[in-house]
Amino acid sequence: MFHPEGHTYEGWVEPILDNPLAPLGRELTGRVLVRLSAALWRGDFEYFDVLGMAMRFRRGPSPVFDHVAHPGDTDLLTATIRSPLTMLASPFFTNASDFTTNRYWAVSPFEHSVGRIEIRLVPDHPVHLQGNRVTKLARAVEMGRAAWWLEARRTLTLRWHHVARVQLENPVDLDQEALRFDPFRGVLKPVGLVHAIRRATYTASQNARPESEDAL
């Protein structure tokens, strides 16, 4: 669950500037590497699961994506878990047979220049297709319909704001063993109990994870 293997795509992030949290959208603008994965099961079982979307935002004309993080990258980990309190119930509310029709939450808040915020991803006009979730994802990308609104709100407020639009464009074949997302990398500063637990968990699990030849 802490280091799943998944399906990796690259795409683009476009900011939405007409909102009070626009500085966040501007900082995440550019290219993005996305890994979509399941948490509980492997193989073809597509029921009663939690799905994850890990993202690496990269600004500027940097090299093509591989498993290596570059200076200035921001990693964001999200899942179909609305909050720690709903974690056990999340498989009941996740459409585990389709990556593109789910909402994804960052679960715990972040500190940013705009204040303390929560983040989620909401599908932008998803298309309902036939086949397994990998086939659906690939087809949705081909159709230009694998897209999400990146939304944020200040904690203790009700209104979510569109701060950016994330569009997947093409698959990326890279070393899954060596690819390591770090929620403490970048312009979003994790806060709260879940992130504190994550810091120790990610360090331990990354140290225990086998290195690929390319990562040595």
C-alpha cells in the first residue's frame, strides 16, 4: 500500500487564475507525472478497493520524466479516501473498476503561502467506457478525457476553488521499483497527524524497498 506499482502517464497542468488560491495553481503549472494504482489487491480484481493517484509536478523545460525527482519538483499523494475517519469505509464508495471517474483526496492538510489548505481532485467530464480499468484509462487518455480539476480550500471553510486542471496525455514507461514519491517534496508543506505518520512510514518503507539496477 505504501509503495504500489501502477500505471504512469505524463500530462500538463494549466492554472486557473480567477480565484483567491491562484498562487498555488501558478506554482504547480507545467508538466506532471501521474501514477494511478490500486491499494488492496493486485491483478485483475477490481472490486472493494481504494485507488491512488500520485503526482509529480515539474516546472520548466526539464528532461523527460523518469524515476528520478529533480530539484523544484513537488509531489502530491492522493487517494479515494476522503479523510482518516472514513478510511475503512472508503472501498465501499470507490469505483475500483475505473480510475478516471473517482475523486481523489490528499487526506490531510498542507501549509502554503495562501494559508493552510486541503486538496482534492475532481473528474472533469469523465467518459464511461467498457473494459477493465487499465483499458478504460488508456482509452480515456487517447480521447482527451482523462482530466481532473485540482481543487483546494482553506481549512475550516466550505468552498472549494478550481486552482488548476490536470490533463493526462501519454503513457510513460519507467522503472516502477525506483519511482518513489515523497509527500514532503516541494511547495506543499504537509501538516497534521497523518502526515507525521507518513514521514516515518515512507522513510522506513523506502529503505526496505528493493533497488532496481537503474537506481543503484
